[in-house]
Amino acid sequence: MKSITAIYPGSFDPVTNGHLDLIERGAKMFDRLIVAVLRNLDKAPLFSLDERVEMLTEVTRPWPNVEVDVFGGLLVDYAQRRKASVILRGIRAVSDYEYELQMAMMNRKLEPNLETVFMMPAVAYSYLSSRVVREIAQLGGPVQGLVPPAVEQRLRAKVF
Ligand code: PNS
């Protein structure tokens, strides 16, 4: 029987309820879902790679077929190493589409056998992003309901 492994790549700085919504949908659809955090040496993240992995590991515990990992280099090479045939990405609004289309087409050019699958999070999360969450937290605003409680705690500890 065919078993499908999907990769959900991103920065996850930090993981939001929108990401979690997508993880839940992906975990139902695919046999195995690897949430892969990009090791990006250019960006200065709010949370270190280890912190992001720790938070993701904690909040994805309810799904036994979800794994958290770190990757560097090209996503298509990582997908090949992990024997994944699908890349999962979320699209919140039309504004996401152009960037996502470019990435999906480029990945297809690099590896034609790797499919990108887009899913929409619940409408309640359509305005949510890690960047907005970081900004609200750094300016002392409430992030309750935007991120899992464990992330909320870490954000509070980080900005005070
Ligand atoms: O959540 P993000 O930050 O929008 O995720 C972007 C990510 C990690 C999916 C993208 O930057 C990526 O795949 N980087 C790996 C390098 C790569 O393969 N680049 C070519 C894809 S066009």
C-alpha cells in the first residue's frame, strides 16, 4: 500500500494557531507529516532554532504521525532525503498566492515529482502570521488565542 509523507516547511518563529490548524488538517490527510524548520543563517529570528523546535514538538504531541525536524539547503533535496512526495503549504488570502506560486513552480522545476499541496486554514486564522504575533507581543499586546498557551508563555518571557 502507498504511504504518503508530506513536509510542512517554514520558519515557525513562532508556531501560531494558524500553523497548528494546518498541521491538524495535514495530519489527517497524509500518512506522515514532517514539520520542517528552516535553518536560515540570514534572518535574525526572535526564537532560536532550538526554541522553535521545542515549541513545535510540544504543541504537535497530540498527533502521533507528526514529526518535527530541522533542514538546511534546498527543500527539494531535503524532501528526497526524507522520501517525501508532497510539500504542504498554507494559503490564507490572495496576497499569499503570488509568493507561494513562485515557490511551488520553482520547486517543481527543480524536482518534477514533488507535488506542492495548498490548504486553507480556518477563516479565523486568515489574518494571522508569526510576524504579526511577534510585533504584538513585543509591543505589549495580548496574543491569547493567536498562539498555543505554551508559546504565549514563551513570548511573555522573551519580551519582559
Ligand atoms: O514560513 P516561510 O518562512 O515563508 O517558509 C519559507 C520556506 C522555508 C518554505 C522557503 O524559504 C524554503 O523552502 N527555503 C529553503 C530553500 C529553498 O529550497 N529555496 C528554493 C525554493 S523556491
